[in-house]
Amino acid sequence: MALVLGKRAVSGMRRSSNANVCAAIENQLMPKVLLIEDDSETAEEITAELAERGFEVEWSADGIQGLDQARSSRPDAMIVDRLLPGMDGLTVIEALRKDQVRTPVLVLSALGAVDDRVRGLRMGGDDYLTKPFAIVELVARLEALLRRPAESRETTLRVGPLELDLIERTAKRGDRVIDLLPREFRLLEYMMQRSDQLLTRAMLLEEVWNYKFVPATNLVDVHMGRLRHKVDGPDDSPMIHNVRGAGFILRTGS
Amino acid sequence: MVPAETYLGWRQARIPGDDHPMRQPQFIRSNTFHWAFMVAGVFAVFVIVLFGFIYWKIDDYLTARSDRVITVELESIASLPPERRLDAIDEKLRQDPRMVQLAAIFAPDGHRIAGNLESLPPQLRIDAPAQAADITRVDRNRRVRQVVRAIARRMENGDILVLGRNVDEAGEISHVVGQALGLGLLPAFLLCLLAGAWLSVRAQKRVEEVNQRVQRIIAGDLSERLPYRTVDEPFSKLAIIVNGMLDEMETMIHALAGVGNDIAHDLRTPLTRARLTLERGRTNASSLEQLQTVADKAITGIDQSLAIITALLRLAEIENGRRSAGFGSVALHEMLREVCDIYEPIAENKNISLQVDVKHQLTVRGDRDLLIEAVANLVDNAIKFTPEGGRVDIELLRGNGETIVRVADTGGGISEPEREAVLRRFYRSDKIRNTPGVGLGLNLVAAIVKLHGFRLAIHAGQGCRVEIICPDRKGEVSEPARLR
């Protein structure tokens, strides 16, 4: 996992994601994010980065105040630190969930242990990010939360020329049949459900491989390399893109 | 002596009613002394009761015997003709130097005819068995009032014959018994108290000694140990147990100190690199591109430090064993196939043949995520240390009531002296130190294996062979089903 804060590395990604975030949130120009984080420097960095990427950010440094704000301003997503003055982050989420507020929440915490993570998710958090984190990781996860694929009964996924039959377990690009191993199929399925979205290695490990730890070897890259080799033939325009130091995107357009 | 509160405070706090701890000497308030005192008291009561019983029995016996004697004598005197009875009485009294015999004949009107009784005792029943009687004895020159055993019979001529015997031996015996009690019991009782006091003082001395040593340990002298004797006594046993614990803790604390140094070293290396890069970059970089390159390098260094911290925290988490709550049934055969599936492309990239050989369907109790992590770590290592063209085999075996997961490779293997060491906590081979990765992988595997109650074995063979040995749990022996 490498942190990439430089604009050069993420500029390509931002172009597409901005458009999509805007499209995903109907009737609103900018998705509204509530950040509850007591460390002002961290909060400032996050706010600046998110604002640059087209989010409207509200910031609260305190749990109780944050909860009030969440109730009054109805954000599209929330980023909540676990340890907060006034009220613990998890308590804030619990209180919101009791009020039937389903706003997606990304929990931030310096407590990285797996048990804490599980607890954070059980208490109503939708995703969990351990401090310190790469800002790209935060943005990628936030966007993933905002654009969670709707429960669909579709048995065929389509992204551009790509077609995935979930019943037959077959894949095609145009007329070309792609022969996939089960793991590759799952990876492609996950990516097609989240096309035009940056998927970080950590996200892929968690969701596709169900790994709760970071393996020593760059597993994801190797598997992705093979998938890309199969999906993007020598004459095709590439669909799977590597965002240097951040992750991968399956792009619709050429 | 250290004031009681400093090291016996807990005891005082637990004894209700002990409100004046400083009024008596310490040893008297000690538990040992109280016990000794109680034992001495019980012993004294027991001895007194025993002596009383013996006294009562002897008295009873002597009374019965003298009753028999006087009855027989009465019979024999009564059988004599009246004129010879007086002689017989005189004769009898003459032969009584200890003056225990009583004999007299009274006329029907109560007038004494002969003998050494002043008068016929009024309460003495005539023609009755021997009984206690309050009489006045007259000898040549004195009168003595006594309580004796006596018997009276009316003769055929109307005279009353009285015979008696002073059973004062009982009194003598009680005197002797009393003396014996005084001479024997009192010293025994005192001895008990002394022994109690001595034991109590001794126990307190040892507590005090232990206290001093413990204070030294608290102050940081980890090599200090509690005193003990080689004899088989509870206090020494306790001291030996505590010493064993202290040994373990000393080793652990030293190990931790070593870990501290390791962490410091491992964190400092990448941080130093990052710092140098940033410093030089700040001075030398002339373009945005160069500055970004510098920043990337610095971030890599910081990430490496973070990865080490994450790995150490994770290790601590597993070693604390907090995860056993998540245990369930884990199908090893499926798990191994999955690991193989994940690592196959990586092995293929390196031209290594990765094979999984699973002959049985075997399940163990454990945390699936952790077990995958352990096996994945072993496979990862095996692939990393096997040169191109080699092979890595994952096997699932049964034998000897044990389920064995084996990862074998054709790499360089682990040298004999290092084989033990790699399992030691935080040991890091210099070879491993310079390869990518945090280098705590095998420690993590060992911790996971230990958490499950399994064993880790490293064998030399062609290359390296690492086994996770899972012994069957008692009462949970599941016969493995053979595949196909």
C-alpha cells in the first residue's frame, strides 16, 4: 500500500469520478459529507481534499454536536472518527441508526485490531478505515459508499462491450468469449458492479478475497495482471486501468 | 520491625473487630499464635476431663472395694458369739496403724459398748448395705469427724455392730492427680504457647523477608528471588512457585526489552531514509517532478514503518488470545485449496510449481481467518524463498491422532542453528531482514498456531518443510472421510 498524495497520480481518476458522483446523487449538485473528527489538522486535510474532489463538506469536532448536525442537515455520507470528545463515534452511529437514519458511514479509527473493526461494523458503520490511511483510500471508500450498487435481480452485468452472465458464469467481450477462473470471475463481477470507480488494493482484498490481513506479496496486482490480460486483448482498447499507487478502475468508455 | 500496616495491611483490613492493632505485640495478634493458643486450650480441657474421669472411676472402684471388705468383716464378726465380738473388735483396731478402720458395738439404747465410734450415727441405716456416714471417731486421745463408708447390723441380742472404713485414699489420689496436672499440664500448655509464638514470629520474619525482596523486585531488581528451604514445607513450595513465575517474567521482560530495541531499529531504518530523502529533496529538488519523487520515496519509508507497527500490534492482539471467541469448525481441505488458488498465479509468475495434495476431508476447531493467514504466510514465505523452477507443496496429512498441514519447498531451507530461533519471539534472521516484507511473518504464524493449541514444526529436508500440527481434541475425534 502506498500513499499517493500528489495530484499527478490521481488526476486521471478525478476526472471520471467527479462526473459519476454528480450523476449518482440525484437532485443535488454536490454530495454532502459530514465529517466528525476531533483532530483539526486531519480534518482540514480531509476537508480540503474532499472539497477539491467536488464534495460539500461539513465538519464537526465533537460527537454530540456531530450527531445534531447529522440529524439536521441530512448528509449523503458521513465520516466518523471513533474516539471523539463528548460522545464516542460508535455511539453517534448507534443513535442515528436508532432514528432509522440509513446514511452510509465510514468509520475512522486508530484502533486497528480486527475485533475493533468488526465491532465498528456491527454497530452500524458501513466501512472501516484504520488510521493512518492514504487519502486516496478514504476517497475511494467514500465514493464506494455513496455509489453502492443497488440490489438488482439482473443476471447479466454489462459494462461497455463486457458482458458477464452470473447464472452461466460466462464472460464475453463483444463476441469474444473470455475464459475465467472462479476467482477471476468474482474479481471481474465486483469490478463491473463498480465500474468507473477507483478500487484500492485493500478494498479488493477485503471484498473479493475476503482477506482480513495484508499479505506480504502484492497478490492483487498479480491477479489483476492476469485478469487484465484476459479482458483486454492485444487489439482491444484497455478497460482495466492501473491508477499508480492507488488501485484499479474498470472504465466504461474507451 | 516494619509497622504492621506496610505489609500486613491486607490482613488487618480483613479481620473485623481488630480495631486496636498496635496495642499488643505483633506476634500475639498473628494468626499462627491464635491457632497455637486455641490448640493449647483444647488440649488442656481434654487432659482435665480425662483426669477427672480417671479420678471418678478410681474413687468408684475403691469405694466398692472397701464396701465389700467391711461387709465381709461384719459378717465374720457377727457370726462370733457375743462375748468374743468385743475381742475381735479390739484386735481389729489394734492391727490398724493407718487408722482407717472403724468398729464399734452399741447397746440397744445407743450406749457404746466397745470400739472407736463416739456414738451411733443417727442417719446410718441399720441392716442396710454399706453407705456413706458422717461419724466422729475417737481414739485414745483425739476426736475426729470423718465421712466414711460404714455398715451397721443389729445382732440377735439387740446390740448394734457398726463397721466402717475411711476411704480417704480417694482424696490422696485426687491430690496426686492435681499435682500431676500441675506438673504436666501447665508446662505443656506454656510450651504450646511458646511454640505458637515462635512459629508466629518466624512466619512474620519470613513475610518480612519476602516483603523486602518483593520491594526490591518492584524497585526494578528483576534478578531477586524469594528465599526458600529445600525441605518439603508449604511456605518454601509457595516461594518456589513464585520464583518460577518471576523467572518467566524476567525472561519475558528481557525479551520485551529486546523487542523494544528491534522495533526501534526496524522503525528507525525506514524513518531515517524518509527523513534523509525529504531533507535532501527540500534542498536539492528544483522541479515539481523531483519534489514529487522525493515525496513518494518518503511516503514509502513511512508506510514501511507503519506496516511494522501494524504487524506488531496484530501479533500482540493474537498473542493476547482475545480471538478464541470466534472459533468455529474450519474445513482444512477447502481452506488449503483456497490458499493454493490465491497463490497459484504468483507461483506461476516465478515459474514455481505450486501443488496442493489433500487426501482427506479434515476439519479443526479454530478461527478461519487466522488459519488462512497462517497458511498463506507459510506459502508466501515458501514461494519467496524458493528459486525459479522450484516447487512448493501444500499437503494435508493424518497420523498419530494428529492432523498435519505441511508446506514444503525446494528453497534454501532454514539452517540447523536457526531452526529453533525462528520460532522464538521476534527473532529475525539477517537473511530475512534484507528481503521485502516486515519480517514478522513466522512469528505471526507461531502466535496463531499457539492460540489454537497447535504446534509448529520446522524440518530440514530438501529445502524447508514447515508443519502445523493439530492434535485431536479429547472427545472430538472425527474420523477423517477419505476423499472420493
